[in-house]
Amino acid sequence: MKVVSPESVGLDSSILENVRSYLEETYVSQGKYVGTLTLVARKGEIAYLDALGFMDREDQRPMQTDTIFRIYSMTKAVTSIAVMQLLEQSKFRLDDPVYWYIPSFKDLRVFQAGEYPNFITSRPKRHMSIRDLLTHMSGLTYGFMYRTNVDSAYRKINSQSPKNLDDFIEAVSKMPLEFSPGDKWNYSISTDVLGYLVEQISGLKLDEYFKKYIFEPLGMVDTDFTCPKEKLDRLASLYEHNPSGEPRFMETPALDVTYLSGGGGLFSTMSDYYHFASMLLNQGELNGKRIIGRKTIELMTTNHLPDGKDLTEMSESAFSETPYAGVGFGLGFSVMLDPAKSQTLSDIGEFGWGGMASTVFFINPKEDMLVIFMTQLIPSSTYQVRRELRSLIYSALRPE
């Protein structure tokens, strides 16, 4: 990846160097992150690309710019683009009931009381729509929330690691919703359901669809639901936060993955995700290849929460990949509504998302800038590095 002078794109190189020193002194040298890889691009050029620490602590393999990462929920942006590509072909409408495409969702009920499998439920106020899935207002949840009897039931049916998408949908269709669709916002398995919808509507397996309509056109050569054997030497190790010492090494499958999780299953590299994020910043096009329309991107990055509310007013979740205050949600992305309320350096209209292993990307159309941060530490809520990166990077912008 070619890196240009920060000054050539309106950034101050001496201030950008604070990113390296801060990450090194605060996180990597302290053993909080085993390694990091950070990219800053503006005006279509990479102005900062820096690797710190190791991709694997045990074998002392240095972090490289072509390291492969588990990007977890940064997969959601890819799935959301796939869904909206199909919308552009009028394969469905946003207000279509999900059960038109997944018949088992027709009789979904809303939790009132009880424990699995003995629930007291009621009829939802209305059927779940595809838009509800894109906005996380579907009434679904995640098993790792540890908040309700419904997410407890998800853990009992092992909703996070089914054999395949068919088994996943069958299991979820038997669970009650936490609330009536459209009533609240809750971070959830909604995007996994969208991945299944992509298969049903397109007639292709999710990995095949991604490859044909997103990865190959964008030149994303290392992004997939598995890490093949010949690339395992480039795969970063995954770690879990350990309050009493160094992060714990985690063993995770990389080969022969059968469950294609549209919500969190992809492996990727900095170069590949930079291509994807650049396409988003460039209004759906990269290197002469249009992936999605400009108006579609505009719709996806508009706040879809009712009455212009932010996540503090709509969220049921105890956890998300973004701060709540001053932040809304579009069709697959968080959307900055009020930088002052969020108490972060940013602009109205910044959008992005993060992943469970502390990866994150954010795109600022007003500044024609994007940032991608890669590391491998679970959970992403361990440190406030995402807000810190905004302070470090936005302060490098020079007067126009």
C-alpha cells in the first residue's frame, strides 16, 4: 500500500506521529494489545499506516501490513451493502415483512414472562420488516448480552455457533422477540438474518455472493469466511482481556467454517478493508467499478431511528460497537448526529462500525477521510481506544 506525505492531503505529520507514540506507550508496551495496525487516509490517499507489536505473541511474529484479522462485526457493513444491492434491483422493499422470505418468521411472538422453554408471549404490534433488521430494531438480541431471559435462551440453544444458516434460522424462529419490531433498538443477530435473506433472494450462498458482487470487483483478495491453510502464517492470533495479567490466547477455527455469519464471520486485511471503506467514502464506486449507488449510500448513512432520536433514547442494549450519546443508526452503520453530545472530535455524518476483537472503521465524508484500526482483543469494550483515536487523528487536520 502506497503511503503519501500527510501534508499533501492536509494532515500534520508531526501530530499524526502522536498516534504511534500513544498506542505504543499506552497499549502495546504495556501488553494490553499484543499488536495493532492503524491506517488514516484522506482525499483518496493513505497518509498514515503503522504496525506495532506482534500478530502473535507466543511465536513473536511482528505485526505486518498484510496481516489477516478476524473482523467480526465489521462484517455487518459488507452484508448490509449486499442487501442494499438487491434493493437496487427491486428484489424487495424495505418495508416488506421478513416472513415473505422466511416463512417461519410469520408467527414470531414477543416475550412477556417466563424462562426457556416455558415463555408467556404476546402478538407483536406488527410484523418484522427488512428495514427493522438493517436498523437493529427487529426485536432480536445476542446471546452474549446477559440481560434478559430471551438472551439466556439464545445461549441455551447455542445461537452463536450453529452448523449452518438453515439451522440458525430454524432455532431463532422458535425464540420470542424482546420487543415488538420498531419499538426499540437492540444490537442483535439481525445482520445474520440478513445474510440468510441475501441467500434466499439472490439464489447464491453468502460467500459466493460476496465474492462475485463485492470482493472481486473491489480487489479484496484476502477476505473470506475462512483463512485458507496457505495464509495461516499471516493470521493474527486472537486474545481475550485478562484483568489479572497478559491477555489470554484464544483458539478459534479458521478453516472449513460451515456457518456463514453475515453478522460477524469474515477474515480480512487492512488492504482489503481499505478498498471496501474507500468505496463507501467514494459514494459507492472504486477504480471505475460501481458497487452500489450514491443515493443508496446516502440512505444507508442517514439516521433511521424514529423522530431523529439517538441511541441513548432508543437502545435496550447494554453493549454496542459505538458510543450511544449523540449517535444514531442508519441501515447497517452508526451515524454521528451531534459531536458535542457524544463528546468526541468528529463531524455530523461520520459513519462506521467496529468488531468484537476491538477493530473499528469510521468514515468522515465532510473531511474526505477514513480511519481503520486493527487488533485482536476481545471484548471491544475493554479500552476506549476508539474515542482516543478520534482525538489523536482529527487533531492532525490542518486549516484548509
